[in-house]
Amino acid sequence: LNFVAVMTLFVLVVFTPLCAAFGGLLAMAEGAPFEDGFLHVGGNVVVIALYDMKPKSAGGILLDFISSVIGLGTFSFVVALIGALPFSDRCTDLLGGKREGASRALRRPSRGGRGL
């Protein structure tokens, strides 16, 4: 429950204004409706195509690039921040992610008994 609440709060507080600001600027630069710019920037932030809008003007392309870099950086920071919170560690414990042998795919191959 805590994880869902924090994720919902971060999305509403951080990403909605970010997408609205950059999406509005992009829509103005391209002469497109606000919704198109908002969905395009929102899709760039989470790296999923939500709307097929391709900027054509030089200003629109520059704004698209800047919004993508800032949005993806912010998204990465928020994911890292949430992963570092204590409840993320507790969720891993509860789901059995720290159980011996639970993450075999992440182990390094042995180097003939010499250690790492």
C-alpha cells in the first residue's frame, strides 16, 4: 500500500506539471493542441509512445530534445529515490527477493575458487 501511494503521489506531483509545462511549450511551437504535446512529452518521460507527434520545426525539435532529457533524467532520479527508501527494502524482504538462491541469474560465474 505504501509503495502505491508514494508512486501515485510522485507521478501526480512531479510528472504532471513537468509534462504540462513542456507539452504546452511543444504544442505552442508546433501549433498543435495542448493534449498532443502533453501526451507526447508524457510518453517521452516513461519511454513509451503515448502519442505519435513528430515535431517539424527547429524550435519544436529542440524543445522535444530538452524535454526528453529533463523528463527522462527526472524519471530516473525518482525511480532511484524510491528504490532507496526503506519500504522498498521491506517489500523485497516480504516478496522473498533476498532469499538464498532467489536471484541466481544475478550471480557472477565462479573464477575457479579464487574469489571475485
